[in-house]
Amino acid sequence: MKRNILTDEIYKKLLEEIVKLEIMPGTKLSENLISKKYGVSRAPIRKVISKLESEDLLVVKPQIGTFVKPILYKDIKNICDIRILLEPYATEKAAENIKSNEIDLLKKHYDRIINFKGNIEEKNNLLFEIDLLLHRTIWRLCGNDEIFIIIESYRNKIDRARLMTAKFAKRLEPSIEETFQIFEGLLSKKPKNASNAMYNHLFNFKKAILYLIEEMVSKINNESML
């Protein structure tokens, strides 16, 4: 029982480090170093690696090593296309279905961003938290459980990509403005406004992350030729 609890704790910590880009895509992981870091044998570490591999966050290459999976152009494009098809519709339906108590709750989170006084890193963490809350509220209110299941299955990949755009593509301020527009469409119960704001937000995110991936791949290729 204790071993299972320990394995779960290590899994959660390693997952967080990967999703938050504290361990960057492409990084080679060492079972030995991870086991020393957490003061455990290699057995629970292998279980954690196997689980993260099954979630498509790690790549295990026999006789070579274990690597954090790169953020691949094709994967992100496909996920973005699915989101652009589903989430504007979900946002429109959520704006139609939203009740006064949900409006009050969203208004409190909306005000948290407007009144925030911290530094850039703290602001990004706050936006990350509220962005997730906003999207999950929309999925819950849209009346279609399948949309939640589909989008939630991509959550870790979406979070890695979103944090990459905030970190390397300077998407923080534009993303905040786009989030405001989604909030305003929901709070005013204007379904088309909310849907259009979500479409613009997802379209701009897709454009930023795909451009960033292309730039990073081009840089790696150029460096390999030197």
C-alpha cells in the first residue's frame, strides 16, 4: 500500500514537471537519477515511466533511453483542429445554458485577473488556473458530456503547448485579452459573441504554437548542420 502511494506521488510530481515544462520536451530521463532524487528503488520509477509512456508524454527507446516526448507539429495541429470544431459550439451552448450562480462564480474569477498586481510569472500561473476553470465550466454547461471527455483526454498535451506559447511566443497578454472576450460573452449571455471569442482564441493559439514549433525545428536543423 505504501509503495503504491509513493509511486502515485512520484507520478504526480514528474507529470507536473513535464506539463509545466520544468523538464523540457526532448530531455533524456535517467531512472537512476530519478530514483536517487526521490530516495526509492528503480521499481516504482519504472512504473511511473510506464504510465507516462502510456499517456504519450514519454518515449522509451530500448538500449537508448527514456525521453520526454517532443511537442510535435502534427499532434498539436490535430488537437487544435478538434478544439476549433468543438469548443466554439460548446461555448455557444454554455452561454445559452448558464445560470445566475455560474455567472456570479465566473465574475469572481474574471475580477481576479483584472485586479491582479503580481509579477509576470504569477500572472501566467493565475491565467493558467483560470483558463482551465473557464474551459471546464464551458464543457460542463454545454450539455454534451462527450465534448468534455474528448477535450479532457488531451489536457496534458494542451497544457504543455499553452505554456510553451506563453514562455516562448509571448502570448500572455493577447491570451488574457482573448479570455476577457470569452468571459464577457458568457457573463452577458450572448452565445454568438462567446462562440466567436472562443474561435478567435483557439485560432490564434493554433497559429502561435505551430509557428513556434516550426521555428524550433528549423533552429535544431540549422544547428545540426554547423
